[in-house]
Amino acid sequence: MAQSSPFRDNPARRLAGRVVRRLRREAAAPAPAPDADTVLLLDTALFDHEWYALLAGEDLTREQAVASYLGGGWRRHAPHPLFDPEVARRSLELTEDGDDRRDPLRVYLRRRDWEARTHPLFDAGRHLERHPEASEHPEGPLGHFLAMPPARRASEVDWLADVPLDEWLREDATQWSARKAQALPMWSRTAPPSEARADLPASGGDPGRTTVVLLAEHGDHRLARSVTSVLEQTEQDWELLVVPMRDVPALEEYDVPDDPRIRVLPEQPHDRWAARNTAVEEASGTHVAWLVEGDRWLPGRLRSVRGAVAAGARWVHDAARDDKPGAVRRFATRSTSPERLRLGLAPDLGTQVVATDLFRSVGGFDTSRVTGFELDLALRLADELGGAPAYLDRLGVIAIRRNPRDRRRGRGNARPWLAHESLASGADTVLNEVLVDWAELAARAVDPSTVSVIIPTNHDWEMTRLAVQRVVEARDLARESGGPVSVQVVLVDNGAPVTTSAVLASLALSYDDVDVVRAGINHGFALGNNVGLVAARGGTVVFLNNDTEVRPGWLEPVLEQLQDPDVLGVQSLLVYPTGAVQSAGVVFPPGGGIPHPLLQGFPVEDAVGMDADPLHALTGAALVMRWPDVVDLRGFDPIFRNGMEDVDICLRLEERRPGRFVVCPDSVVVHHESRSPGRFLRSVANRFVLMDRWSGRLPEDDVEAWARRGYAVLGHEIRSVVDPDQRVCVAEPVLVPTRLLERRVASLTGVSEPAPRLRWALKNPAPAGPEGDAWGDTHFLEVLADALRALGQEVVVDRRGEMGRRTGWTDDVVLLLRGLAPHGPKPDQVNLQWIISHPDMVELGYQHGWDRIYVASPTFAERMAALGLPAVPLLQATEPSRFTPDAGVPDTGPRALFVGSHRKKGRPLIMAAVEEDLPLSIIGAKWEGVVPDRFLAAPYLANDRLAAAYRSAGVVLNDHWHDMAEQGFLSNRLFDAVAAGARVVSDPVPGLEDVFGDAVQVAHTPAELRELVTAPDLDAVFGTDEVRRQRAAWVAENHSFAARARVLLDDALAVRAGRTGAQR
């Protein structure tokens, strides 16, 4: 038998052979064809690989960029200057979960949804209007735009001069990328290339002894781990100074090694930074290394850093990693530069080694500070050296992750509330002195007639753009009326993403007096506002949140308040988008504590007269102060991070000079609260800082403040426990209306009130804001509210979003103006409903529980009463002081007039007038494109000009919703027009003649409409002017809002009197 070869049966050899053969086959095989997604992106002009590489911070070929993008990069970076994935996602209605977690670019290209928005600065719909042929382009309007020559592209954007939008975005992103490169955080998921090893070559010279300073704050296994790592160093020329902090158990219990190189210094007080200074004074080494208790050094770390010192480095740091492999931070591997230090990005203290004489020459740690010690020292060292520390790109330190809460009130903390060094905002307090030259600001000659509005933002371009637009619109409106004050807007780009940053820059090009200050990182609200002061030039400063909308006329009232030298600062009345108050200043509970917003959730009517109420603090979302005061205080204190900095600046100013803060209810600002990401991340820490600084000195004004608003404080309760330490929880007042207490006292003492002052809540189906302001329901309820107030009643009005207002328990009577928004009755209140429109939306089976149901139609009221409901007729009304025949001169206006907006279901009577080509003038919205332009007079007419328009017209056209006409509902326009002495042509409704006589004529057909409008003698048809005046007087007497208010009040009192048990 032949001998087998020792190589033939070798398993390793067989495996190697298989691998070689497989590699040969793969090399000979053709490359796999790219998949459909890859082909799609390689072929489209909407994937710009150079742009993608710029945002990713990498040098990529087109193929590499596509592969990176498809591999998940689309979640982080945009594929094109004019394609923002988040904007496109919302426009394409893709969700964040389920099947729609897809790349918006690929969806956009495959769906061919060319009207979808792809970028805030590119309007696809507008481009299609200008260039209808763009819809035929293979890549839609965006592709069509990009295919245009540069000069054509430049002309497409009004606010850009001679530069195509995509090229401008690229240049702006280049600047953004440079800022972001400087702002990369110290910690990342990238490991250093190597570790500090024992076999590193020895240094070229003797760097001298290394002094290691170690604070013993716990004295347990953490201390032992750190000491052991020093003993295990391969470089032995060191001394270890262990500094025990007060209240730490005896170190002997933890077996501090008996080594002559280890010295335990005398116990130090609670100040860690003073203790480190003391240790350096005891140091015998030429350089000092900081070792944080619990951290450990790799065995070759000392050899590594000593080599750098021997080579001439006087300040050096190396890399660190978290002790837990799955930790979020992982590796501290960034080198440091002076620019990064000015962004607050200093290396961890535990990675630094500094020359002893250098440390001493700059004065060591500044113990007069309360936080920011490390960054402050680093900046002074950089100034002394003229540069940043040298960086050793090798791992030397294994760092434990420390919980900031451990130091809030832990062992070794001298402060009663928290150790400030645990705050993430510590660096901001240092940057407040570095980024803002306060001496220069104090010497600056600002313009007393200019108001600087500072708006910092980090992310929300939509809200910020809207905030700027509202300020500019109000400014321009004031200019038109001759306002002497100029307004400058300072936008602070607080490290915003690339698209948001570009939108902010575009605003400065779109509007006059808008400036942008750009930062590489998010400095937060306090420091962001302070940085904005650098660009301000006004003698008055407004700090305005980016999630706000100022209302027209918001600025003039606050400036008027500041004319009073006793007024320290002014706040606009902040309201929610739904219309209720968000903040009317803040007030403090008895005994001092965290303040709460005054009138939050109450109607705006409750804030009337607040400008006479003195307060101690205001809300910073719309805070107005004088330039000298802001600069003298050095702005907001950045130790607060997005909370309580506004309260603190008010308290500091009040401490410096006497005066008061006020809220101006005539200045209204809508606040979309909590829209900013991370807004409340540090709210509890901010409260601890406030209490640490002001405990024992806080105002105690909430009882008095609420009393001025008509409420008694019965006590306080904590409704939200945000921390186990209830001292930082808000003690909210338990309120009761003062009038209810007075009634209760009167009932107990037998005193009767003949006509009590009731609180009425009128429920308006119109939405809050300018849109709802133009609704007829809004005007209707405004006049009714005035009529009720004239009868001695207290009245508030709730728009649609606040119909279920949480403070509704304060109301005695609820009157629902039933329209498009339903609302149910509440127990323990008088519940009244007035149905004036849309009877088709009234579900008769759900109307029980109301005390009275008023119906603007006798026919429909009878129908409801037949079902056992408390329904009675109550027609609509007019206001005779506004609508009077003396408002105008007949027949001096258009022959036929209609005032009202177009609606989707159409207006047959008006369209008939158009089709008959009658001499009609239309005033109202949404008619453009519906009727020829010759019929359009204006999109809007102020309510105070309506009577004159009705009176002067030849005839006024009036129509009804179909269901209203069918059910006998007479429109409000009829009462107003007839009260103004106008002639009216209406579609048919039962009961017209009984109420209005000849003043209102019915047109059943287009022919009848023509006959009425073109009648040669209108007075012969509608009655003479004297007859119409008589009818107007009759309507004013019997159908006024004053008459309706009297009915409502009498019925409400009757309902209350008829109830058993005590009345509220």
C-alpha cells in the first residue's frame, strides 16, 4: 500500500484550496448588475453626490455616495440642495413608522407627485403656474428648474440677486459645514487608532516627575480602581496626591497602598476646585495629570503623555472611552482648537496633563465661579500658550459615566440645593464672557427710536419664518400709519440644521432690517439671546420666542408702558393658538417657591386692566426691556438652560433698582408653546438653580395678584410631581371666584341681591386668530357681549378651540352660539343655546340638558318644542348704534351690493346676478377666479364701514344656506341692512314680510332678480326713504342686541331662581 502524503489529507490545505478556487470564480464572474434603486439614483439629477458628500463630511464618488445614501444615509443627509427629506416626507404624507419608513426621494420619483414640496425655499406649485410645461419634465418642476440656464434660475427667485437658488444653497451649506466641523462633540463612536501601550518607545529626554491629583469623593472601590491603575503604570516617575473631601470615610478603610510616592493630603472642604488648586501647590512634579475617581489609566498611558511633554508639549490631552462598551458616549477622540474652545468644547479634565508652572501662572481654577471651571481654565491656558493643547490620538483613559444627579445634593456638596458643576450649562456661563463683549455693548451708542427683536432658533424653520413674517407685517402696518419707531429683527441661528440655517439666511435677504447671527452649536435660549445682542442696535430690546406670532399693533402698547420710568419691563399677553391665556406674567406662592403663570387657561377678558397690576417677574417668550438694563445685567444668566432665565433676570433687575414689571393686555402674542425640541429637558435642574440663588428672597405675591383678577386663593396644591424634592414642584393655587364667596356670605346672612352680576361664557364657533376674527359669528358675539355688559354682567368669549376651557368652572352661564362647532351643557351652570344657523347640523336627539334653546326660526323652534325640548323663538339681531340710516346717503354707492365670501356650496342668488350681468359689486374673500374681475370691489370690508355701504347701495343682495331658508332662519345681514335703511333683495324665506315689510323683496327667479335690481323707481318697490326709516326704527327697538340681552338675562335669572339648593 502506497504511503499517503502528509499534505494530501491536511484539512487546512484543503480549506485553502477551496478559498483560492472560489476567489478565482468570483474574479472571473461579471460584476452584478446594480439594483433598481441604485440605477434610479445614479440616473437622476435630483441626487447630487457632491452635495451629499458635503453634508456627510466625506470625500465620495457618485457610486459611493449612492451606496451610502441607500445604506441608511438618507435618514441623516439630504440628496440635493433643493430636496429636504423631512419637508418632502410631510408633503408626501409619509409617516415615521410602518410601511412609510421609506426614502422620500425614491417615493417622490416613482410616485411622480410633482406638486409635493421638496424644500422650504422652492415652491413647486408656483413654478408650475409660471411654467406649465414643467409638469411634462421627466423629473417634474424641480427637474425642470434645474435644467434651466443659470441666468434663468437666478431670475426665478425674487429675493436673490444674480445667483441661482441651488448655487446659493450650496455656498451657504459650505459655510454651514465648516461651522459644524468645528462643533463636533468631544465624544463620538469612533475609536482612536491605538492604545497607550507599555512597549511604546521611551521619551527622548527626561520630562521630570508627573504629579497625579486624585480627589477622593467616595473613598470606596472607585478610589481603589483609580489608585491601582497608577501603580500599574510602566513609567514609574510619578507622585500621587490623594485629596480627601470632607465627609468621606477614613481612607485607611480602603487600603490606600503604603507607597512613598502616594501622599494623602489633609481633608479639604466641599470645594473640589479649591482642593485641586491646593494639591497643585503641594506638587513636586514638572507637570500635573488629573485623575478622576473611578477612572483608570491604561498601563502605558503615563509613558505616552510623558513622551509628549519631553518633546516640548506644555499642555496635552489624549483619548478616553467609557467603561461600558454599550455606553452612548463611547470615545472622546476629538482634538481641540481655539475655535472649539470658544464653542465650549474642551477635553475632559481626566484626559489632560498640564505643566505645573503654566497652571500656576494662570491662577489655577477660578474658585470665584460656581460652575464652568474646566472651560474657564482651558480658555486661560489657551490664551497664555497662544493655542490649544496638543492631542495624542491614542486611548489612555477608561472613564466611568457619572450621573449628574449624584452630585445634586450628594456627599461633598456645600450648597443646600445642588452642585452647580453638575449642570450641563456650566460652559455657557463661561461663553457668556467670551462670545459677548459686554464692555463694548455698554459703550455702544444705540438708537433710542429702534426696537431690536431677538429671535433665537435651533430647528423649527416653519415657526421661525412665520414669527419673522408676523413681526415684519406688524412693522410695515405701523409704518403705513406713520409710526416713528423702526424695528430690527435679529435672528440667532443656534446651530440649526442645514435647511433651517438656509431659511434663516433667506429671511435676511427677503426683508429689510433682518440680521442673522450664526453659531455652530445650540447655545440655548439664554446664551442665544445674549449672542443676539451683539448685532442689536436698538435702545429697546424684545426677546421673542421663535414659536410665537405677534398680532398687529402688538408693539406700540408695550413701548408706551416703557415710557414710565418705574416700569422695569413689559410682557405681551401670551395666548394659546386656541385663544386662551398662556401667560399673563408669573407669580410666586406664599413662603417663596417656584412661580406659576398667572391666568393660564383663562379667557383673555380676564386680563383686561392688567397693565395697572405690578408684578415681580414676566415670561421671556415676549419680554421687552431697555438696552442699558439688559447690558448692565449681562443679559440672561446662561446657567439656566431653557427655563427660569426670564424669572431670574427680572428678579436681578428688581434687586438693582425699584420698580415694577407689567403685562400689557393690548399687546397680544400667540405662543405655540413646547414646539421646540428638547424644550423641557433641563426644567427640573433650572428650578434647583433658581431656588439655590433666590431661596429666602423670592416674592410672595400670588394671593394678591389673583385677588386683583377677582379670585381668592384658598390654598395651594402640587398637581405635577416633577422631582421627589417638592420644593422644586409648582404649588398651584386653589382658586374660587371672589363673587361666589360674596354670594355665599350673602346667602348665609340672609342678604339678597336683586340682580346678581353673573359671569357669562359665550361660546363662539369661529376659530381663534385672524381667520376667526372675520367671521360673522365673532362680530355677532362681540356686540352681544357689550349688550350684556351694559346690563352689569361679566362676559368672556371662548372661540372654537376653547369651548371646553378647563377653567370653565368659573362661569355662571354658558351661552352657545350654535354653528359649525357643537358643545354640550355642563351641570351646575345655566346652559343656554342659541341656534342661529345650520339647522341640518343640529341632532335633535342630543339636545336634552339645556335650560333654554333659542332658535332664530319660529318654525324650527316649534318643531323642537314638539319633541319636549325647551325651545323658544329668538330671531337674530342688530346693533342700532352701528346700523342706522344716518350712516350714509342712499343711492350714492353701487347699484347692487353683496358683502360676503364665496363658499363651496355656492351662492345661487349672487351667481344669478353675475349671469344676468347686473351692475353688481362684490366685497368678500375667495371670489377670485369664480366671477369675472369686474364684479369684484374688495376682499374685505371692516365691520364699522358696513352700515354706510348698505345704506349707500341701490339694493343689497342677501342669501341663505339652503337648509336655513327651508327651515325659516332669517340671516343676520337682513337685520343689519334694514336697520341701516337699505333696500334688500333676498332669496325666499318664510316670515320675511312679517319682520321687514316692503324693505325686503324676494327674488324667486333670475328674471325677478333683474326686475328688482333694475327697477326705474326703487322707492316704488321698496318703500320711500321715510318708510324705510320707520322700519329701521322698528327693527332697532324690537330686534336690537340690547333687547336680546335683556331676554337672555331674565331667562338666566329665572333658571337660577327655579333651581333647588344653594346657588354658586
